[in-house]
Amino acid sequence: MSIIIIDNKQKIFEADILRCLFILYIIIVRHPIDYISRFTDKASLEDIRIYVLLNNTFVLIALGMFIFISGFLLARRYPVLRDNKERVSFIKARILRIYPLYLLALVIFAFFIVPVYFDLKSFAAHIFSLNLLLSPLTGTPIFTLWFVGLIFSYYLLFPLVINSSDKLFRTATLLALILGILSLLHKYLGIIDERMIIYLPIFFIGVYFGRNGLIPLLHNKIVVRISTCILVPSFYYNLMLLQDKTVLPNDSLTVFIVHNLVIISSISPAWNLAHLLSSALGTNKRFISKISYYSYCMYLFHRIIFFVLLKIYYPQSAILTLFYLIIAGFPLTLALSSLIQTGYDKFLTNTIYRKASAI
């Protein structure tokens, strides 16, 4: 089986489509359901239990694909970090890209959305993106924003990962070593949120694929068939037997294995779906690329939009609440995110980036 190496300058539109699908799923499907609990009794919750369980399994795939894409795109842009200067430059670039906007969202969350459950220790942990590394000692990570702490922790690992990702054995060895350390810290010191452990393999895989140009491998018919054959039973097992376990209980190894089987086996089918959509769209891709580019801001601020909308008007039924949040919330989130991201990009261009280019 031959592998075609992709030019790192070539745009991978499938990544834009998957990021777009990810954020649409989060805003339109995953999170609005959180706001109808006031309308549901125990019987109603039991009626929609299968929907909730499906959501808990699909979110594994959505978050997993986003992490895979993050590792993949980083590895294409930074195929090697040769010295400390390049490593520091990479970390600075990632901090500028995600931290100020995250800090803005964090302040709004802390003072307006979750003030009752938030203390100074937890706030400090979130400021320094240690909310998952020190959880639960510093309190429960904030819903939604926990993911930024997770992905930023992986970015800090990236300089170490990328320089070991030229060989499969070196990549696998490093992954096993880090998983072992995190698992021991989780078990014996009671720190490290379980999600840090569950999603780490998919980040390594994304980096390895990006560094070695292996995306064409996902289109191979044998890979697609094997992936589908693994995805179907692991999806079913996670759905029906593990049910809504999203933490690492006593059977932590089983949960880790099944969750990763679901996540990893979904890569090839999801990428091929994105490829089909890319072909169907032809040249009509600008809107998708825009949503993909704004997806980080949309992820940060959509809960804030929901909060404001429900302060203005809270419908008197579950269905109306869902429609209200989707129909009003999505376009407002997109509009606000485009303004924030565009404004922030202009600020960086006119200040920090200009100073850097003048040096």
C-alpha cells in the first residue's frame, strides 16, 4: 500500500468542514439540551435517556476529531522544533492565539454565569490553565471552558511530541510513558482530570499523521472498512453498557479502551464524510471556512449568548426553549464571534505582530 505525502502548504478543506460540523453540533445539538431541565420530570428524563446517551457518545467523536485536527494542523505548520528558541516561539504563538480570548470568556463565566460555584482557588487554576491538571483539588472545571484547559495542556506537550513523531515506535513509547505518569498521578495523588488521559492518544495520532503526511491513508478502502467494523460495536458497547459514564471509575481501563476505540475508529469515516461534503460543495466553501475560523470564539462565547438570551426571555416549554436557543443563539454567536475574532486579529496585526516584524 503506497502512501502519498501531502504538501504542508496545501489547504486541507476537510479539516474546515469537520471543525464546522463540530461547532454546529456543540451549539445546536449538544448544549441547548442543558437548558430544558426545568421542564422535565424523572419520567420525561427517562423518555429522552437514549437521546442523552447518544449525545454522550457522539461528543466523544466530536471532541476527539477536534483534538485530532488540532494536532494534525500543528504538525503540518511546525514539522520540527529544532531548539529552545523555536519551542518558546511556538508556545508564545499558541498563547497569543487562544489565551486572551479564553481569559475574557473566563471572567464573564466567573462573575456572571457560575459565581455561586466559583472560588478564588478555582479561578486561579483556570487562569493558569491548571483546572484539569489539578482537578479535583481546585474544584470542578467549568463546563465548556474545561476543554480549553485540556487543549492548552496538549499544546504545552507538543514540542516534545513533534520531535518524537517521525517514527511510530518513538511516538508510541512517548505516549505510553506520559499516559503512565498521568494515570499514576490520577490514582495515587488524586489529581489529573480523567479527560486529560482519555483524549491524549488522539492528539498524538493527529500529530503523527500531520508530521508524516498520512491523511491519504484514511481514504484507503481497507482502513475505512476496518474502522467501521471497530466503530459500530464499540459505539454500541459505549452506548448500552457503559451508558453515561464519562469519568474513570473502578473499571477505568475498560472505559479508556472503549472510549478510544470509538474516537480513533471514527477518524476515517468522519474524514471521508468531510471529503464527500467537500466535493459536493465545489467552490462554495467560503462560509464553511468562516465558521471553521470563528469556531474557537463560537465555542468560548455561545454559552454566554445563551445566558443573555434566557435572561431576556425564557420560553415556557422545552421545545420552545430549544428552538429559541438554536434560532436566535446560533446567528448571534456567529455574529459576535466574527466581531471578536476579527477585532482581535486586527489588534495583533497592528501591535504585537508589527513589533515582531520590526525586530
